[in-house]
Amino acid sequence: MTVKSMAPVPVSDEDVPLVTLSDPQLSLDELVLTDQSITALREILNEQRHASRLAAYGLRPRSKLLLAGPSGTGKTRTAEALAYALGIPLLKVRLSAVVSSYLGQTARHLERILAYSESGRWVVSFDEIDMFAGEREDSDHGEMRRVSTVLLQQLEEYKADNLVIATTNHGTSLDAAMWRRFDEVLTYRHPTQAQISALLEIKLRRFPYKVNKEQVSRSLSGMSHAEIEAVCLDVMRKSVLAGAKSIRTEDIVESAATRKKRYKEAGKSQG
Ligand SMILES: Nc1ncnc2c1ncn2[C@@H]1O[C@H](COP(=O)(O)OP(=O)(O)OP(=O)(O)O)[C@@H](O)[C@H]1O
Ligand SMILES: [Mg+2]
């Protein structure tokens, strides 16, 4: 890892690191997203790269981004790809270390992180903010709302032009106050038939395959990108061990059915 940083990373009152730094190597081209998301992400990258040109006209790049959508659709990976595209490290907030049972302590932790992040140029990610923001039914509801208010206030006052990315599985249940604080909200979904085809080309590209694209895409419909990736890995492993020359339609259809069944039994699939 080539991450360098001047100051030691901020720690919680219990001395637990509040962030992790990494240097992701993932191109945006590796992700299959909606045209709408891709366009927005490319525009945002362009604004980030030309922040000083915007500043000359009193404008700022869009810098607070919320990615909302079901599990396994590329939200975490998008934050990594944006850091890579900008050539800067990813500073990932460890929410589990940030949130304490004392609101004042949580606020102090957030303050430390944001102050630290202003000392450098990174993509700052608040991954899975649901623990802050979602509509919760448990008795912590009131407390969580107060915590999320603190986060929103601090984000509002955040003046650095660093790209801040928050992700959530429950976009629709986030309250309006949360949405308003972001410059852009991108919705992630399970892939369409065309997107499944594009995903297969990426995930199977190291392997010869000759399949009926329509049939294969149909067999994978309703699955998340991550679940489809898992099917591709199953099929590639099997083919290698069977000494097969190429992947066939029925290999994928069969593996898709097995995975779907398993996810259904585990109650995991959102499809
Ligand atoms: N849109 C996508 N295009 C290509 N691959 C994807 C995409 N989405 C997910 N994947 C694959 O699935 C894996 C999981 O993706 P990721 O962690 O970004 O999902 P997520 O949306 O953050 O899910 P969660 O909400 O559970 O955190 C990744 O390693 C990636 O290889
Ligand atoms: Mg994620």
C-alpha cells in the first residue's frame, strides 16, 4: 500500500482508530451501473478535477454524495473507484468505532474525523450509514435520530472540497432531512437484462464462454451484481476442475438456480 499520511489517524476516546486508509485500484469501468449513475459520477469527477476553475466563478464541485440501494449493487465499490479515478486514497470512517452510547462522545469522534480529513485530499466514505439514519423500531430510536442530526450538522459545516460518500441500504426510509444535505443522491438497483449481459462480459472475460445470452441473462434476473458475480465464480471454478474448454449456457443456468435456491432458503435474496 502506498498510502502516506502526515498526522496519525484519529482515534476514539477508547483509543480505537476511527478511520481506515486504503489505496484502491478499481476502475469505474469494472462496474456496471445505470447510465444515469455513470453520467452523474463522471460529471462529479470532472467537477472535482476542475475545482479551481469552478472556484474562480464562486462555484464549488458537488462533493456530498449519497448512494442508496440494495445489498451487492456496487455502492462500496463505487467509493473505491472514485478514489482511484481521482488518484487519492480512500478514508473510510469506522462507524462502529464512532458511535458510542454517549452522544457527546459520538459528536467528538465525528469532529475529529472531519478535522483530520480537512488536512488532506481523500474520498471520505461513511459506508452503511443506516446505523445512523434509518427508521429504527428499537428503543434506541430517539438516540439514533439525535446521532444522525449531529452527523448532518457536521456534514453541513464541512467546508473541505473532499468528496464525501455515504452509502445506505434503505434509501427510501431515510428522512427528508438526510436527503437534503447531499448534493446528489444516486439510486442503485439490481441489474436489468442488458446490464446482466454487460456484467457477464466483465466477470467472465478471463475465460472462454459460448452461451445463449438471453437465456443466461433470464436465469440470473432478480439477482444482485454480487450474487451474479458469485455464480460466475462457481461456474469458472467448476469448469477449471472439470477441465472444460469453455463455459456453456447450462453451466450458468444450473449454477444460477442453485444459488437462487440457497439465497431463498437463507432469506437473503432481495430479488
Ligand atoms: N455494479 C456492479 N458492477 C460490477 N460488480 C459489482 C457491482 N456491484 C457489486 N459488484 C460486485 O459485488 C461485490 C460487492 O459489491 P459492493 O460491496 O460494492 O456492494 P454494496 O452495494 O456496497 O453492498 P452492501 O449494501 O451489502 O454493502 C463487489 O466486490 C463487486 O465485485
Ligand atoms: Mg457496501
